[in-house]
Amino acid sequence: MTVASRPRVAALALAVGLVLADSSIVVLALPEIYRELDTSVAGVTWVLISFNLVMALVAVPAAHLARRFGPGRTGAVGLAVFAGASLACGLSAELGTLIAARCVQALGGAAAVTAALELLPAATGSERRAVALWAAAGATGAALGPAVGGLLTELVSWQSIFLFQVPVAIVAGAPILAIARHEAETGILAAELRSTGRPHLLANLALAMVSAAIAAALFLLVLLLIEGWRLTPIGAAVVVSVMPLAAFFGSRIGPQVAGTRARAAAGAILVSGGLGGLALLPKAEVALTLPPQLLIGVGLSLVLSALTETALAGRAPQAIHGGWTISARHAGVVIGLLAVTPIFTADIAEQRRDAIDAGTAVVLDSPVSPLLKLELAQRIEDQLDDERGRVPTIGPAFEPLPDDPEERGEVVQLRDELQEQLNRGATHAFSPSFGLGALIGLLALIPIGLARRVDL
Amino acid sequence: MLLVAGSIAATAALVLAYLAAGGSSYAPAQVQDPCQEREWRDPEGLQQLAEQFSLSALDGAACELGVSRETLARALATPESRERFTRRYGIEDSQLARAIRAGLLRAVVDAEEAGALNPLIAAPLRETLRRIPLEQAIELIDDAEVLLDQLQTFLGPAQGLLEQFLP
């Protein structure tokens, strides 16, 4: 890579990271969007699903467009569309408009990402380096997305996540626009490469399955932290930033100690193990989510890069095969979200009922006076109404605390026991969905194992 | 292979550690079936007897309606919550009244069996409860102390004896 090509490489990596971060960047903002746009959990999930679904559907056609009209031109137009749609997302006041804008964002994003893969070999001077950089930029973007989104949601608003992307897309687009101008002046479009083979089905299948598991992990963990354990978006962002940190560590050690197949298998096992740990949380404590996150972070960096490299190795044109990996990853995210959302929403409703029943039993069997019990029951009922079906914070129902020290002690104990039941319910509600994610991750070992013998 | 073996070991260690710490049973406590007998604590005085009586009545009414004691307790907290409850479970006011009366009668039986209420009081109490209107029955389930006060009135000249029959 020459000094002159460095800004171009940086711009291309930034474009890839920016677009692929979008598949997860709104995860921490979903509870905020859910409340502000007055929708349902299933409805708000479509803010994520729509983007990933369109990415999955258009990634390969977008790669063909990049081949036909030139990667510079396609990339520049794609980023412009992405920036415009991001602005529209940021200005959306209704769920329908937001989802429509997200679809357009994905159209532009798919064009930019696949075009970037076509442009990177020339900019880096090596096809292998280009693929590794493209895969790493995508994995970094996807891993960093939730933390950045959480920070922006807490410090500014959920809309700022999208508005923030507009200038970033413009910065990334400037060097790509220069390439587009060069294409227009010279008439040189893509390098004329002979097509070498069909997409790597097993690697792409494994990529889809692992992406489904990772999407489930991120989506569910964020909802558990914010909706279940009532962390602020910034608090949740700090907690989930363990995953990208672990992913960074994994990306440094992985390639040095093993080949692509071993990295893919080890990564899938770690992602499943982390999800298994989240399914078996023994207490509602943030610290207990850290070891599973470490496993998932290291695992995702190993498996995503290994499978992407496998899917692209020896295949041309890179943009088309890169398009297939993007398509597989985003299809996996959609499948993961569609698989866990109904289970999770049904479970949280059931667990909420069980937790409230268990909490009421604590109140009824407590030593506080019957009149105070009745008063507390009324306040708890009001608090539940205010929380609109969410897992409630029960503290306000106990305010003000009684003046009598003995009664005060009893009420505080009662409040803590009731909150413990609610925490148990919230945590337990996520277990089956985390378990399903772990199973999907483990199943990815089948195509990874088969790819050892058969190379489709 | 070292990387794969390390991943398996890390995964197994995490899952086993969380299982050992109780990860498979971290869920809300299960509430008791209201149709099953619930142990009576030894009441000390009228207030505690009234409280045990209310809980027993709630169990009986909940059993009759096929809901948990806890769901019924929340439903009876306010007129609005009661309306939501009857709408959700498709329960008529007359059904609710029957259930609450049945609950109050069960409370009398439970109190009698627990030795907390003398049979001489239990018999007239049952008669009173069979004729009680819904609103008053709900009030009684909220605070059975009222019931025991009313019982004193109902017993008229014999009310002085009441205290002797209460523990």
C-alpha cells in the first residue's frame, strides 16, 4: 500500500464499517424508539429486520451493478443514497417512515459495500489484504455499532444515530467520488476478471447461521439490560462494549494460531458457549454477562473473518462473492431476529405475569399490616399500568416509605423481595431465546465440518 | 486443533459454572395452587386472625374462579382493576359474588379447622356470609376485621361473649 493510497483505503474501510454497523447500531435505541413511536416490540424489531432483509436481497444484484457501471460510480451513488436515507431516518416521526427509510439505506449501503470490495485490491495492492481488511472493517463496524448507538441515544437522541451517519458517509464518499470521476474520464470500469465458480455454499450457509446467533445475542442482551434490568442506554452501551473489545483481541490472535477452518469452528463454539452462558445466568447481575460476552466477542471475530475469507478465497469477481457473504450474513440476522422475537415476546409476557404473581404473594404473606398491604397492592397495580406491559421498576410504588422504623424495615424488605422476583422473571424470560441462539450457533458447525471435506 | 480444544474448554467451564451457581433455576417463585390447603399461622389477636381469614377467603374465591390468589388480590385492589379482571376473564359480577362468598365460607372452615374460630361463632358467621352483597363481600375480603366487627353487631346481646371465642 502506497502513502498516496492510504486515504483511499481508509475511506473504503470506513464506508464498509459504517454500512455494516447499521445492521446493529440501532439495537440500543430500540427501547427508545419503541416508546417514542408508540409501537410494539415486534413492530420495533422491523427497524432492524428491514435493513438486514433488504441488504440480504440486494447485495448480489448491487455487486453486479458495481461490475457493470463501475465500482467507483456505484460506490459513490450508493453512499449518497445511504446518506440521504440516513437523514430521512433521523427525521422520521412514524414507524412506517422509519422502516421505509431503513430499506432505502440498505439499498445504498449494499451498493457501497460491494463496490468497496471491488476497489480495495487496487488500493491495498493485494487481493488477500483487501479481503482481510474488508472482512475486518465489517466485523468491527458490526461489533462497535451497538455501543456507538447506545452512546448517541443517551447523550443526544435515537435520531442522532442516523444524523451522525450523514457526515461520516460524506467523508467516506469523497475519495470514492474521485474514483468515480476517474472511471467517467477513462471509461475503465471494473477489472476484467474471469468468473471462477459458484458461491461457496457451505461457508455462506455457516456465515448465515453464525450471524443469526450473533444477532440474537446482541439484540436480546441489549433488551435484557435496558428493558429487563432497567439500565440506561449509555450504561448498556458500556456493558456491551465488552464484545467489540473481545472481538478486537480475537482478531489479533486468531490468524496467528490457526487456519480458517479451525478459526471458524472455534469461533462458532465460542459464540454458542457465550449464548449458552447468557441462557443460564444465575443472577440478575451485569458482571455475570461479561464472561459470556468475552466468549461471543472473541468467537465472532474468529468465525466471521474465517468464513468470509473461505467464501472469497480463489473466487472472482470478488464483489460478486463478497455480495454473497453480505447477503448470507444479513439473511442470517433476519432469520435470527425472526426466530427469537416471537419466543422472546411470548416468554416475557408469561414471565412478567409469573413475576408479578410471585411478588404479590410476597406482599400478601408479608408481616406488614393488611391496610398497608391493600395500599401497596393499589400502588403496585398503578405502577404496572404506567409501565405499559414492560418489566416494571417497583421502587416508586413503595414511596414514600413509612415513618415508623419497624414498618419501614418491613416495607424495604418487601420491596427488595418483590424486585428480586421481577428480576428473576425478566432474566428467565430471555433464557429460551438465548438457548435457541446457542443452538443455531452450534448447528453452524455442520456446514463448517462438511466444508472440510467438500468444497462446493 | 489447539484453538478448537481451547474454545470447547472455555465454553464447558462457563456453562458448568453457571449451572453450578443455579442458572437453570433462576426464575420467579411459583405461586401456590389456591385450591390446596394453606398453613395457618397461629394468629395473635383479632387483627392477625382477620388477616389469615382474608388470605384464606382469597384462596377460596380464587379456587372457585380458577385464577391464582395473587391475581384475584390485585383485581380487588380498585374498582378499575376489578373491571379489567372481569372483562379479561369473562366473569359476571354474580359469578364473582358467588366466588367471594364461597371464599369467605372456606375461610370460616379453615379457621375452624385451624382451631382459630370456635364452632359456636362459625355457624352464625356462615349464615351471615351466605346473604352478604357483593360490594360488602369484597370489602370483607380486603379487611376481614370489618367482618369480625360486624359479627359483634350481628350477635347483638351475645357480643360480649365474642372475645372469649376468639383466640
